Amino acid sequence: MSDASQSGLTQTGPRLRSRSEALAGTMPPLLADAERLASTVVLGAHGRRRSGMGDEFWQYRPMAHGDEARMIDWRRSAKSDVHFIKEKEWQAAQSVLIWVDDSQSMAFTGDKNRATKSDRARLLALAMSVLLVRGGERVGLSTIGQAPRSGPVQLVRIAEALTSDRDSGDYGVPQTTGLPFQSRAIFISDFMGDMAPVEAAMAKAADRGVRGAMLQVLDPMEESFPFDGRTIFESMGGSLRHETLKAGDLKTRYLDRLAERKGRLTALTQQAAWQFDTHHTDGSAQAALLWLYRATERMH
Amino acid sequence: MFMLGPIGFTAPLLLLALIALPILWLILRAIPPAPIRRRFPGVALLLGLTDDESQTDRTPWWLLLLRMLAAALIILGFAGPVLNPQVERDGTGPLLIVMDGTWADARDWPRRLDRVEGLLDEASRAGRTVAVIRLTDLPAGDLPFQAAESWSSRLNNLTPYPWEPDTDTVTAWAEALDGNFETFWMSDGLNRDHRDPVLSALEARGTVTVFESPRPVLALRPARFEDGVVKLTAIRAVPGVERAVTVTARGLDPSGVERALATAEMTFEADATEAELDLSLPPELRNRVTRFELTGIRSAGAVTLTDDALKRREVAMIAGTSDREGLELLSPLHYLRQALVPTADIIDGTLGDVLLANPDAIIFADVANVTETEQDALLDWLDQGGLLLRFAGPRLAASDVSRREEDPLMPIRLREGGRTVGGAMSWGEPKALQPFAEDSPFYGLGIPEEVAVTAQVMAQPGPELSERVIAALVDGTPLVTRKRIGDGQVILFHVTANAEWSSLPLSGLYVSMLERMAISTRPSNPTAEELQGTTWTPQEVLDGFGTARDAGTLPGVAGEDLAGGQLGPDLAPGLYAGEDRSIAVNVARDDTTLSPTSWPARIVVEGLALARETVLKGYALTFALMLLAVDMIASLFLSGRLRGPRGGIAAVLALFLLMPQGADAQDQDDALALSATSEVVLAHVVTGDGRLDDLAFAGLTGLSETLRRRTSIEPAEPLAVNLETDELAFFPFLYWPISEAQPIPSSDAYAKLNRYLRSGGMILFDTRDANVGRFGSGTPEGRKLQQLARPLDVPALEPIPSDHVLTRTFYLLQDFPGRYASRDVWVEAAPADAEQVEGMPFRNLNDGVTPVVIGGNDWASAWAVDRTGGAMFPVGRGYAGERQREIANRFGVNLIMHVLTGNYKSDQVHVPALLDRLGQ
């Protein structure tokens, strides 16, 4: 667990001053990390690949029935007999709402030299935000409760929200409040908890015409289950516990269940035309960011 | 006390707890190992999964066994086990402890004393009175019964004697005892005539218990010289097992130190009581041997002293006439050779050659004249104890040797001619010999009747003649005369060495006379008759342990006692000296045999072994703890904690608990050695005064910096050296500031320092007091320096001369200031023969780096720099002060150059360049 998240999690109570100091201490690294990560993604042409409102030239097309006369580009039309209409590329900004699971289960790491899942998830979320803001999109964090906005100030707001601690349960529940219609959504979580809220959130998002990406962040230990002997497993918050006499025997069945969980998530996302991927905290954050970026590109 | 074999328990009731072990087994079996708690988000996926089998809920049997064992050990430990617990010996009434006190006791005397002490302890606890006696040293009068404690304190003064008790005396003493007492008899294990009567006499007074050591008794018979080898025989009392013993020949080496000259091994066959060894030694070595001993056995019986019997005399024989071929029997040396060959080593050669061999005796057979050089050499040799034996003959009779005045190599003056008696042309009968006078060395020898003298040379009468005659004819004419020269003597036989003038060489008397004159070696065992009438003074005597001691003022012993007497207080074994020979009296004689004791069956015979109480509680509990530690690791392993993510740490911790520590010091030493040797490092001695140590460090830092900037020496960071713990050999140079408070190093540290100084190290002593006192004056630091340097191996010192190599190793310097500018700097004094050659500016002092430089200029303060490189202390005032600091730095550079390059700059090769620089 890195210093940043730890200090964030341990700050409780209304001690504004110490909290703000902790915030000042942790936010710049997170933001800097996110910006450094974001800078590795080459910003390609981020147009909408369709005509619409915007500044960039898109195409000339012959005037069709129903087009207003003021739309005619006279300069182009003067070169021929047909009236052409100059279309601009549609550059209306997208709204992207990011949900980062801040439950206690995300605070797990199997190795103290490895970042927690939560750290990685927040880093990816903020890096994605940086990228989107640079692309002129409106970004919001579902936990802020405000509609997505654009601009660097929003980045600061997001970073602040990501580094502030909140009392949360053992497992995260996707928050879809303030999810605008036809917007985009990114869910980052370990999806280890109950699937019902996730399915409900997906259904709600699909209802609103929202498309997006779902990134499952897992620790390598959650994939390998390297335990043996008599063990009592407890969830991070302590609400769930399971005792076994031979942990080694459970490995195959656990892995089966994990695969089944991933399968369910994949199926769920495919139904809603979302993207799904699993990221491991020992892997490179850059790869995960690239995938997220591609996934949001494909949403259009 | 409850006993189980040799182990007793002080609290045996606790052993009942062992019954509970099976119950414990059942309980432990039922309890599975404690689970590990793990935080794991994936637990949500695990919910509802059940274990296939419940295997690990039972502790494995071997772990159970381990715990059972630990529990059992703890119970046993607290039950107080004691190995060989002391069992009290009961008894009342007076107690007599009889020790044989012979040489055979000596081999394990301390154990005997321990045993006696144990018996005394018991007696003192039982309140009994005790008498301790040795049969070799019987108490006069009644038995000295006293409190046991008073004997305990005297016990260590009891020593064994090198002789055996006298049968008659001991028997008489035992029969004269009265009263009732119990007897403990510490037997030496050898059977003797007095055993039975004394035993029955003691049994009449009370019960008798015998203590005897099962260790074998060994003795060494006197060494014999036969057929060119030394024959040694070791004997033992009890045959049985094959046993090898080592024999050491001891004697003085050429430098006069006693050492083992030879060792050899002899082996007792399994059923033999004797072991023989033939030891072939070179004559030179053989003559040096003073004693043989059985190695590792401390007893007078295992030592045999050697006397002249082993020593073979070296005798040189020189004949006046050259041998005539074929006329063997007429050769003047024939009879001498016959008599001497079996018992002496004969040297042939010219007089000059044999004198070089330093023989014990030289025999002149009818030799008249010797050259002056040879005479001088002979006289020297005589002075040192040589024996010159001359025989008369036709040549001597015809010469004018010792006629007018006495020849130095003749005992007397001779008359012209000589005489012939009993021949065809003369009157009278051949003359027989007079019995030898009492002061003659031949006194006691019988005179055979057939010995007759027909011709002889005649002695010139004189005042000294009578005292020089040691044998005479019946008519009173001298036959053998003797004169002492220094430690040696000249003996003249007035007859020939062959049978020409007398029948003496044909008789046994001839050989006996040669023996008496110590020319030939005597048979090893002189008989009482042979020694009749002689008195022998002890030179050294053996004690019971076989250690030779100076005899001191012991009285002399009559010869007949020496030959056959029994050893006792009057005749201790040792080396006895007579007039010109010595005889060894040994504990074991040629006919000594040893036989083991055979006690009647009714007598209780105990060993000497004194079993020590050993309390086993600690061992049992320690072992139990170790088992529990093993159990800890095993449990960790079983529960998977040795394999999980933090298993490595747990395993390492567990191992650390079990493993002894202590690799640290070694690593530290290595680190110091590496840092000190990978680069040149200046070092200062830790004085214990923190401020001073910092100053010294800063000073050396400054000097190192100066060196790096100005010269090709690039020292690393200076080091502080602790004289007690650190190795000094790595450092070419030590700076030792003197403070009044520093402790005196230990003697080990001084040994290290002296080694350092001898092997080329240099120490700069700085008393830092030049501002208040001159060198050698009584400042506190000066006194401390004297105190510190006293055990040091410091050579003679002198104030640094103006042509010392320190003045020119790098810079040309005349002064050596530090923070203070005193001229008192002392270095090793130049050799006395160093002279200044005309035209040379300095002497040729080509040897040696001075091991010490001593001064009081507080150089470290002048050199010291702080972390930013600025000077730490002011020196002098203004520009002159800076100049002084500069010179101080230059002195430092010169000093280190001197240390590292030695006297290189002293080499005259550099003179032209230096002269050039000096502008001359």
C-alpha cells in the first residue's frame, strides 16, 4: 500500500487542516503520476468521425433537399455548378463518468512492494481523466455527484475526490447517479462482491443509452491463490469469513469460480455492447490505460 | 533417594506425572493446529466451499511424539535427576587409612589423594577420628588418630617414596598395633612379602577394605649396552592385553639443555609381562643419555638412570715404533687393543688428528718425544680432564726424556737406563707386585701370583715421588706413577704395554687396572666385592614421581650397600659418584619382576574411581526447550506459515532463534581491513577523549587533502584506530596525540605496537604542549608520554638533525612547526658511525625509517580542516601565521613521504639535484 492511499484512508474525522495537508501531500503525486501515464498515450485525431458542430473541416457535400441556403459554402460552390455545403466535424464534447471502486476490498495487496488494487484503479481513473480532459471531453467522477465537466480544474476536483477517504463497505457497488443519457461510463473495480448491484447498474446504464468499459483490477494473489494449511479467510472489512482446514484443496474450485465470475462479467458487458478486461496490479499500468483509451474510442 | 540405575531422583514423586502423558497424548491429538487468519478479498468466491477431507485437523504422530518427549523431559527434569548420587558410607570408631606410598603409587597419586579426601570427608561427616599413614614412612609410636579435617589440610604434603616398604619393619609394626579401628588400605597393586602378615594384623583390629587402581603398573629395568645396541626392558605386573609403551631417552643436548634425545616404542605381547627394545644410538648421542623413561608414566619405577655403563670411552692409541708386519704379538699395542676393544671406542691416527677428536684417554706405548706444538696441545687437553697413559719401553729407556728435569708429560724423572731383574745376565728373581696402598686407585684389586716384572724404567727419587706412586713392586720400586695436570692426569706404567718386560699384560689384573683408570667401560653391575671399601656420594636422587633432584647434602653411601642394598631412606635411587666414575641406582633392578596383588576373597576391594555427582536437571530442561523449539518450527511448517508470503521471514526468525550468533565481529574486522588496505589510509590512535579524537581526525583529513592536492599520494578518508581491538599492520602511519587522561594500553596492545614499530610502521607522538613546555619537561602530557612509551620498543632518539631525510623528502624544510613552533622534534638517532663526507651537505644515513617522531607542536590543529575545507584553528598571527600553517602542511607532506618512500631521498643519487635546488 503506497503512502498516498494509506494516508488518505486513515484520515477520519473533521480535522480539516490535517486532511488538507494530507491531500496536498498525496494529490500532486497522484496527479503527476496520472499525467506522466497519460503522456505516454499518443493523442491521435480525436474527432468524432462524423459531421456536426465543430471547428474542424469535415467534408463538402452537394446540397440536398432540406438544407438551408445559409449553409451553402459559396466559395466552393463557385468552382462548379453544384451547390456544396461545407460540413464541420462534429466536435461536441462527450461526457464520461468514471466510477472507481473505493471499497475496502480494493485496499488489498498480496505483497507490500506492490501497489494496492485501489491505488492502481485510482491512478488509471485519473490518467484517463487527464487524457479525456486533454481531448476536450467532459469528465466526472460518480462519487462527486456532479455532472461531468471539462477543464483542468475538473482534474483537480477529481484528484481531490480520489484521494479523499470515505467510509465504504467491503465490496463496491457501482454508482450510477447523475449518469447522463447517451454518455460514456468507465467502471473500475475488482468485481469481487455481489453481482446483483453490478447487473442493476448495467441495466440502468443500458436504459440510458450509456456505453462504456469495465476494467477489473485484480491482485496476482487473487489469481493464483497460493495458500495452504488451516486458514480463516476474512474479507478486508471483516464482514465475510470462511474457514478451511486445507486451503490448498480449495485452489482449483476458487479458480473455477473466478473464471465463472469473469465469464459473467464478459457476458454482461457484451449484452450492453460494453468492453471488458482484467488488469493485474503486477502488470504495467500503461497497458491498462491504453486499453481503456481504445475502449473509450470504440464507444462512438 | 529413588534410584534408576546410576541415576537418582531427588523428587521422585513428580515422576507420577508421567502417568498423565497418555492423557496429554489424547488431548493433543484432538486439537488441530491453530489456523492462520488471512485478509483476502477473494473470500466472497470461497463462500460455500467445503473441505474434501479433514486431514490436518489431527496433529501428525511425530509432532505429538516430539511434544510428548518434551513434556516427559520437563517432568523428569523437575524430578531432580542426579547421575552417580553420593551414597554415604556408614561406619563408626577410629579409621586407619594405610597408603603404600611407593613408587608404584606415584602414577596415580592425585587420584589416590582425591579418594582419600573423599574418605576423609565421609569420616568427618560421621565424626570419626582418622590416621593416615604410609607404609614407607611409618609413624613412630602410636597411630596418630586425629580429626579428619586436620588430615585434609595435610593431605597434599604426602608424597610417595621411590622405594618399597621394608618387609620386616612393616610386619613388626603391624603386629605391634593395638586398639580397634577400621582400616582402608590404598594398595599400589603390587604383591609384596609383607602383604599377608600386615593384612592379618590389621584384620585383628577391625574390618579392612582395600582400594586398588586397575591401572597397570609398569617399570623399566636398567639399560644395558650389549652388542652395540642399548637394550631396554619394561616389565608389568599383569599380563593380558597387548600394550605399546613409548620410551624416551633424555639427556643434555650440545647447548646444555635437557631434551628428549630419542624415542622408541616397545610392545608388551598379550601374555607377556616383559617387553624388550633394542635401541641403536650413535655413540655421540648415547654418551649424552642421562636417563630413559616410559613416556607418560609419572613414577620412579618408569625411570632408569644411566651411568658410565652406557658411556663408551674414546681412547686413542699411539705407538712409538711402527708396527712390524707379521709380528702381531710383539706389537706394543696388541694387548691394549685386546683389552679395550670390547669396552671402548678406539681412535687411530696421528697425535694431531686424535687430539681434534678430543678422546677421553690417549695411550702412548713407548713414545719418547713429542713436538713442542703437540706437547702444548696435549697439555691443554690434559688441563681439561684428559688422561694420558704412557707405557715405558726400549725407546723411552734409551731417550733422555725427563732425565735432568721432569718432562711436563711425564709424572716423574727417570734414571738413566733402567733395570733388568731375573734375566739370564742378572741376579735376583723377577719381581712381583706389592698389594695396592689404600690411596691408590687400584686399592682392592687382587694381585695374581703369576704377575712378574723382569725389566722396568727406574724413577729418580725425589720429594714428590712417594705421593705419585700408585703401584709398586715388592721391593718398593715404583711400577705405576701418576701426576695430576689441571683436571687431567698423566699415568706412567714403568713397563711395556706388551709382554716383553712383564707378564702383567697377560693377566686379568691388566684389564682391571685399565678399568679402574676409567679407560675402559666397566660392566654395568658392579658387585659388592668390587665396590668394597669405596664411598659414593649421591649426585642426584629420584623422588617417587621419577623427578631427579639435586642430592644436596645427603650423606655418602658405602660401595657394598650400593651394589646390593635394598632401597630405602638411606639409599635413595639416584646417581652416585665415586672417584672417577658414577653408578646409577635404579628402582627396578635387572632381576626385578612385578606381580599383582591377590587379596583373599573376604576382603572388599574397591576401585579408586570417585564418581562425581552430576545434576541432570539443567540438561533435561535444556533438551526439552530445544525440542519445543523444533516443535515450533515444525508447527509453523505444518500450518503453512513457512510457505506463505511471509514464510521466509518466519523461517529465518526461527532459525535465528536456534542458531548461535557471532559472525558480526569477523565482518567488522574484514570491513576495516578492506577499507584500510584498498587505499593509503592515515590513521590516528583513539585516545578516548572525544574532542581530541575529532581533532586528530580533522587534522589527518586536512593532511590527506593537502597530500591529494600536492603529491601523487591520494589517501582515503582517515581512520580512527583502537589499539586494543584493531589490527595495526594495515597502516603505514599512526598519529598519536597524547592526552593526560588516556588509558594505558594493555600488554597485548603493546605487543601489537612493538610488532608494528619493528615491521616498519611509524608513530608520530604529539604532546601538544610546545606552547607551555619544552620536550622532556614535566608537563602532564610529557609525563604521560613517558608513561605510555616505556613498554615500547623505541630506539635511541636525538633531536632531528639538520641533515635528516625528513628535511628533504618532498619539500626542503628546516623547521617543523605545527600550531606551535618549537624546534624540539625527536627522531631515531643516526648511527654512531655516520660521518659527513667533505663537500657533501649531509651525511650518508642510508638506513632505516625512524619508527617514531616525537614532538609537541600540535600538528593536527595546524592541519585540521572542517567539512568545508577551511582551517579549523588559527595559527599564529596574520601572514606569518599562514606561513607557519603552510610549513606545518609541508612537514606533514614530508613526513608521509618519508613513511612511504623510506630513505629514498637520502640516497646520494639525489645530491646533485638537491644541491642545485639549494643554490650551492
